[in-house]
Amino acid sequence: MEGSTPPQVPATGPVTPGGMPPRPEKASGLATASLVLSVVGIFCCSVPALAGVVIGIVELGNIKKGQSSEKGRSLAKAGIIIGILALAVNLIIAIILVATGSYSWELSTST
């Protein structure tokens, strides 16, 4: 076929003015922090787990308002769920320790 142009290859996706494809969206730092703090709360005291739950709830609100990437939704939900479980486990352990007398609020002084 003389005079015909070669077939055009369709673009594979959006391209930025510099010729590079755009960077993929990343999960926000708050969603990641929620998950990390909740996991730390399992092995530590309840404070990091509580912080993980609060940060996860805040991040879900930001995602709902469109202020954060949708990519962080699953991380924020996981942070909330794991944080609540960590709080429950820590509470159960504290109740068991107090009920069995293994832990008391009094300071012991030895002479």
C-alpha cells in the first residue's frame, strides 16, 4: 500500500507536559500513622492504640470531604479496627490483672 500512513499506537494513559506519566496517588500519612499506631498499641500500652483510632476517624472524615486520597481509606479503616481491638485486649488484660491481685494500685515499699 503506497502512500498510506503507518497505524497510530494509542496512548497508554495520561501524560504530563514533560512527557512522563503522572505519579500514582499515595495513601496519606494520617492513614498510615493510624495503622502503625494501632499496631504499636497491641504490644504497648493503650495510648498509641487510642491515638490510632482517633487519627483513623479524622482521616476517614478527610477522605469523605475529598481532602485526602481514596487510597488511604482501607488503611484508615484497618487502623480503627486494630486500634479498637488493641484497646479491648489491653482492657481485658488490666481487668484480669486487677481481679487476680497480680496488679495493685498501692506502692510497695520494702524495708
